[in-house]
Amino acid sequence: MNKIQPQLRFLLGAVLLVWLTINSAVFARAESSDSGTRKSPDWLRRSVVYEIFPRNFSSAGDFNAITAQLDGLKDLGVDILWLMPFHPTGEKMKKGTLGSPYAVRDFYAINSEFGSTNDLKRLVAEAHQRNMKVIMDIVAGQTAWDSVLMQHPEFYLKDARNQIIPPKPDWTDVAGLDYSNPDLRSYMIDMMKYWLREFGVDGFRCDVAWTVPVDFWEAARVELEKINPSVIIIADAGAKPKMLSKAFDMDYSWNLYSTLNQVMNSLSPAYLLQQSWEHTQQQFPAGALHLRFTDNQSEVRAVARYGLNGALAAQVLMLTLDGVPLFYNGMEVGDATESTDPAMFEKTPVFWNPGGRPPLRDIYRDLIKLRKQYPAFYDGDVSWLQNTDSGEIVSYLRKDAKDEFLVLINLSSRRVSGSVELPNAEGFQLVNINGQSKPSVDTLLPDFSLNGYAWFIYHRPVSK
């Protein structure tokens, strides 16, 4: 290894830590909330979310192909299906061959390539029969340039020359909406009520929710709850505690994700994940709920960023920490098909039967079962533990009144042997996860020996 790399790595880690500290303090001052965080339902805390890109979830690319896979998703342990936008996409100024699903031409319509209104209603009904909920993407901050809403130019953001502009300069395929207009607010709330009432969707994931005033989301929630008191609304936002005060049930753990990328790219030490997690805990009121993810539609696939084993190790982290874990479009089979720019604008279907993969579906299924079986994972405490190789290994306890789990994850590609600062190691037993590689070296806690990207979970009942 280059002798300069470890020094650079820890220097970058220190810079990131300072950045997190400063920004946490700034956000906490700027967005401190008197009302704290709204109480999310207990079932949401126990849930697993699965994001579906309808165009690329199958070769057919339609609702019926999703319906056909509901049993498999249920078997995996999925509770909430998140459907990316399924509206007609804009042609004017579109990117790529097909355009972005986030450039919506008509919020009330369905892209005919995905099927009919009855096909969507059947998908929702079949999911409900399997006790799964369905949420849909809402792109409230923008439209396509050929949107039906262009007949209302007063709905749009404009520059000094009174020309409609994108919400961000590089988002050239969309036009920004202006929420200072009360008629636009009414239109968007009525539209969301339509999908709840007519199709029975259970809630919404709100794309780049921070581009829309939070008081709009708060007003929308009041109206949506009149139709479905249990509506779930997820914010594509992070580091904004006010959004979880009244409007949203959950946001994104973007800071943790960014730190994970730094760690997995050997630019930062693994212990900064603890620092990132702790800063978020300080920033948000108690009870705030965060979506934990390694993969989604806006990022390069995790298997491309981290490698297959690295992506698995990273997802184990998200499945065993607090918060709600996310799976994305075929990641349970190790699919490496891209979805972000430029593939976001093309047809790139999931390859469901890749060769040369470990039994990822079996591993993830067992991990999800473990998480659902023991409240220590979704409702217990997180206690980070020091270890002798904190640059590569993360170690923590998940604990409630009945059970205690020790999680060890090697987030580097090299073999690491050491020990974890565990006051009492007696009684811990290795959890058997179907498909997981067994330890290559016999060690007794608090000692460990982990191959590159290896991970182990130990369990013991709490003594009474």
C-alpha cells in the first residue's frame, strides 16, 4: 500500500468529521423545532421498503410484471413497495431516448407503456392482499416542459426576464414550480388526494422534498389524512429536522450514506460512520425515523461502487442499524444494471438471473427475518463499541430488554484480526444466516478475524 494513502485517508476523515460537526450545529440552530418529531407508526419502524423502477424492473416494463413478482417480494420480507413515477414523461427538452420519469407531463395520468388504470389498481389490490403497502413517487417541485400545467404559466418559477426556469440550472429537462401561488398548492394537494381516493395507494415518497416549502407539505398532510388517517409520507431530504415535525414520517440518511461512500472508497476510516450517526442523533429530536440505503435510482449501483461483497457488507450495516432499510430494483440478486444518468433515460431492465453470485436473496431474506423477529433491531438501542481496527471494522450492539446482538462488519477488502471492547463476552452465539460464509478462523469473543468485507452477528438473551 502506498505510504501516503493512510495519512491522506485519515486527513480526509478528519476533514469530514469537522464538516459534519459544523453542519450539524448549523442545521440544529437553523431548524430546531419546538414540536419535536411526529410519531411514526410502529409498523413503519418494523418495515422494509423496496423501490421499483417500473420501466426497468422487468423486460416488459409494466405494472403486470410487478404484480407477477409480488409473491417473491413478500417472501423476501418486503412491506412497502415504492413505485417510481409512472406518469407520462415529457418529450420537450428530454434527456436520452426515453426521458426521465421525474419529468412529468401529467400528474393525473399513467404512462400507457406501464399499463392501464385497472392494471395499477390490480397491483395495489394484490399487494394489499399480501399485507404490503404501496407508495408512489410525487415530483412536486417540477414538471416537464410540455406539461399540461404549462397552460398556467403563473404556476412556474421565472427569472428576471419573466422566463420559466428549471428548479436548478443543470436540471434542464424540467421546469420549476412556484409554491407562492395558492392555486398551484390547491392543485397539487387535490392531485395527491386523487391517487389516495381512486387507487388506494398508502402514501407518497416526495422527490427532492426540500425544494418545496415545508408548510405546503404540512397542509397537504392534513388534507390527505382526511382520506387515509394512516397515510405514510417519506421525504427525499436529509438534515432538515423541521420536515419531520408535522409533515413527514421519515427522511433519508444522506449523511450516513455519504460517509459510507468515503469509507468504502478507502478515503475515510470506518469509525466516521459512528460519528455521522451520532451527529444525526444530536441534530434530530428523539424518535426521528430515517431511511437507510446503499442503493437507489439517483446513485451508481452499490455493486459497481463497492463490488459484490462490499455491497453486501454495506447493506448488512443498513439492515442492522436503526431506521428503515431500503432495497432497490434487483439488488437482492446482485444486479449491476445501471439506473442513474444516463441509464435513467433509457431502457435497462434488471437481469434477474446473473451468474457467479453468492446466494444474496437467501442472505437478505434471513437478515430481514432476524430484524423482524427481534425488536432489538427496530426498536432497541444502538451502542457503538470500540475495536482495535476502527479504520476498517464497525462494531456495535443492538439491545432491548430481552435480547442483545453484537454486529461486526469489515468495510475493507483486507483481512483484519483484532478484538472488540466488550465488557462481557459470555453467552454470545453466532447467528446462522443462510448462505453466509462461515468463519475461516476459530476465534472467541472479544477477539475476531474477518476476511475482506466479512461480517458476523452474535446473539445472547439478556439476563434477568
